[in-house]
Amino acid sequence: MKKAILILSLIALILITFSTFMPALETIRSIGFEGVFTNLSLTEVMKFSFSSYLTFTLSALGANLIIVLSLRKGYITITKYTGIILTLLTIILLYYQFSGIMSSNILYMSLLSLSTIFTIATTVYSFREKEVKPIIKPLTIKEIAYVSVFSALTAVLTVSTGGLIPSPTGGFTHIGDTIIFFAALLMGSRCGMLVGSIGSVAADIFLAYPRWYVSIPAHGFEGLIAGLGKDKPLWVKIVFLIIGGFIMASTYFIVNIFIKGYPLAVISYFRDLFGQAGISIILSIILEKIVKARIKLT
């Protein structure tokens, strides 16, 4: 039974990918996108529609991947609650397509509906199964305090450095990711994800960045993946930090393609990847080494 549910989750991942990105591509072609070098000029309403739709799409794909990995590892509790979140996300995506906000057809809507059914089946299954691995404990008071402090530091560092280098896409070039990586290496994936999401969104709102909601999956998954390097050898830490930075930059890149066009999106991508994430990785490694040598945080 578990193998069948795992296969359903993998199929749902493929269906969600196809049935969400294709409508986005067709929608953008309908408004004049003819190739990768086309410059787009969208209204603010269209920018919001595209960016929010893609944010929900990327969040759904991330949640689906978490379900697949959790099923393989036996973390049933994670599967249960992530399944609920994924179900809500696919329903929201269906609304975008059924309401006509995104160009769609009966094929895409049917495939997305099927993926929703598969997700519900996975969630129901997980509620009936016993936990194979120990249930993940809730955050301790100390962890909550650390998340609060590091989220605030992320916001402060993002705001204070965000205006130093202009961005062609209207975003901010900063080194706030340093604190996200640092927190993830010190406290693990859960805290890294929370710091990435809370701190980045707080900074975006303060700076009046209109697409602040993109930061939730972008920096949330960045912190989640970076946290996998906690207590690992240096080279393993660096690998997970690079993957986390890549996920962050790629999330913004996908959104920017649809709202700014390919040329500006590529410029922003290299800036995010090699500037923002690259510098932050180096600083976080140095910072972690200094702090761990002098202060006991656990």
C-alpha cells in the first residue's frame, strides 16, 4: 500500500508540473510573448496574477516533494499536514484556471483535478498509518526565541543592504541570506525555513516590495535545504547551502520570466545566484565557525 501511495505522489508531482506551467505559458503567449528575448510590459494586476499563481505553483511542487521524501523516510506526521497544505494549494490553482485568470482548457484542469484527488488519497492514507519514525517534536521555547531573533536580524540586514545595488527587476540585492544560512546551519531545517520565510517577508513588506509573497517559498525552501547541512562536514554544508541558494534564485527567476521577460530575468538570476547567495554562503560559513568556537547556543 505504501508503495502505491508513493507512486501516486510521484504521479501527482508530474501532473501538477504539467497542468500548471502550461497554462502560464499559454497565458503569456496570448499577451504577446513570442520568444526569450521579448520584453514584457504588464499591468500591475497581471503581474500580481502571474506572480501569485507561480508562487502557489512552486509552493505546491515543493510540498509534493516533501511528501514524497517523507513517505520514503516514514515521517507520517509530516506527510499528513503537508498533504493538507498541498490539497489547499491545488484547489487554489484550480480556481485560477476555472475562473479564467490563467488560460486553461479541459485537459489541464482535468489533470490538476486528478492530482488533487491523488493528494487527498495520500493524505487520507497517512492519517490511517502509524508513525514509523519518531514524531517530530514542536519547537522549544529556546528555538522560538532563536527564530524570532534571527528573523529580525534577517529583516534588518536585508533592509540595510537592499538599496546598495539596484535590481533590474525591481527587487533588492542584499546579504540577508547570510542570517538564513547561519540560522539553518545552527538549528536545522525547521528553524532555517521559518527564519527564511518570516525574516524575508518582513523585510519585503518594510521595503514595499509588491511581490513579497514570492519570498515565502523562495527563502523558506532555501532555509529548509540549507538546514540539512547542520552538524555535517564542511563540504556537505557548502553543497546544501549552494542547493538552497540555487532554489532561491531559481524561484525568483521563474517568476521574473513571466513578469519582466527573459533578458531581465537572466540578469537578475545571475545577481541572485552569484552575488546574493554566493556572498551570503561565504559569510555564513565564516560566521558559523566563529560563533560555534566562542558561544554555546544549544
